[in-house]
Amino acid sequence: MATYQVGYFVGSLSSTSINRLLAQALVKLAPPELVLREIPIKDLPLYSQDYDADYPPVARSFKQAIADVDAILFVTPEYNRSIPGGLKNAIDWASRPWGTNSFAQKPSAVIGTSPGAIGTAIAQQSLRGVLCFCNSPLMNQVEAYIQFKPGLITAEGEVTDEGTKKFLQNYMTELHAFIVRVLTVLPRKT
């Protein structure tokens, strides 16, 4: 059985993020062929082109963490009808300097939760545009905009609603199938 390493970003920097809870649930619900690990974004300084000649160690480690995985999963809230600034900053670090885009030909997927009825639909649409520009093959189906209600996901990452749990398991199964398809056509360079 082939396994795939999936790095995930949590778009919120908050220690009490409901998207962090969602990420923990996705780790538990993933099929055994997917091994998920967080790629932290909170320690990155604000990106500036001034760094392009000599990336700081934290940014080099960040880019290496992306290089070390087969795919990326974005788990993000919606801030002001878009993606959080910290997540956009991380994407800027990963995609620069020109010619060293960490997302090029790397399968990616987007999911998020918020208390609002439309989940994170607008943030995800914004993020999809950025990822398309970064040449990252993007899982377009299944879309997942999760409306968060208190108690939906426990502190241990257990999903308490059976319908939501089945939906998220299916999402992770579809992510696995998508990664296999992309990497069959675009094998990773080793």
C-alpha cells in the first residue's frame, strides 16, 4: 500500500481555532494511505522581496517542509471575505522567489469551517484563485464548507455529528484518490 505525505496549513493563528479542530478531525478521518502533518505558518515574518537573495532559516525550513510532502491541504477560516493575512503571507513565502514556487505541480485541496451558514465559501474561492496562479493542481470536488456549531468537533478531534463525520471521511477518501491521479500524471521529482 502506497502512502502519501500530506502537509496541512491551518489558516488561523489562534490557539483556539475551530479550523485547527477541523484539521485534527481530518487527521483522524483520513484513510491509512494518507499521513498528515501540520506545516506551521505562525513564525514566518512578513514576506518582503528583500529576502529573496537570502531567505531566513525559518522560511527555508518552511519551504523544505512543503518540498518534503506529496500534497498540501489548506484548512482555513474566512476573514473579511477572504483568506487570513497569515495564510497569504505563508503562500507568498512558499511561492517566491521567482522560479522556486513550492506549489508548482503539487496537489492541493481546500476546506474550512466557520459559524456562518456559508462556511468559508468566499475565502475558499479567493484561495483557489491564488493556488491556480501558483500552478497547484487543485481538488475541485468535493467542495467542503463546514458550518461550525459548538460541540461539532471535540478538543480531541472527534466529530460528534454522524452526517458530518461521514462527509469528512468521504472528503479525505476523495483527497487520496485525487493525489493518486495527480501524481500518476505528474510524478514527484526525487
